[in-house]
Amino acid sequence: MAKLAQQLKLQIEAGKAVPAPPLGPALGQAGVNIGEFVNQFNAATQEQMGSKVSVIINVYDDRSFDFKVKTPLTAGLILKAAGIKSGSGKPNTKKVGSITDAQLTEIAEVKMDDLNAHDVDAAKKIIAGSCRAMGIDIK
């Protein structure tokens, strides 16, 4: 069995990976077959199309690799639920949108695997903190 040589953590648009920068150079430096990764990643993330996801790529010393796709980014899920393009530059004074408690619960359930929380209520508190930091109210 090959030894782990390097681990890469990247954020890539689901289903739309291309070998162009910044993905290509990052994979090339690690010795990964870029075309093979792009094909496998796009096939694995086809159902999450339209959202940005985190991916952890384990590169082994025989130049083989495997990867794990995480859930979509929290900020992206919040922005989609609120129906806005970006958060506030001054979240304490300027609010840019709001989401409902039901939307907050839905986001917390999606992110549950990637959060350091034991139940949905704890996950909701984590997501609510991200909303506050983005200038988004919870109703």
C-alpha cells in the first residue's frame, strides 16, 4: 500500500471542475493526473451542481489519489436561502437579508456531518453565528 505523500484541501464548484487555474497548478504540483481528477470529481458532484463544495484530496507517493467531497459551503447555503448575492460589509449596522427558522434548520441538517455538533440545535447555533457575521437576520 502506498504512503500518503500530500493532502490538499480545495473549494471547487460542484460538477464544473476544469484543469485551468487555480485547480490545475495545485494538482500538478502534487503530481495528480489532472484530467482523471476532473472527470471523477465532476461525476461525483453532478447532483450538487451550482454550489461550491470543499474537497479533501489525498495524494499518495505512487501518484495515485482519492478524494472526499464535503457538504456545500455554509455561506453559499445561507446566501441561497436569503436570496442575495453577498453578505454585509458591516454586519453589526447594515443588515442585508433574513432567513426563517425553518431555513436555518434545513441548512443545519445539510451541514450536520461537517459540523462539530451533536444535535441539530447545536448545529443551528453554529449556522446562526455565520448568519450574524454576514449581516443576515433570523426570523
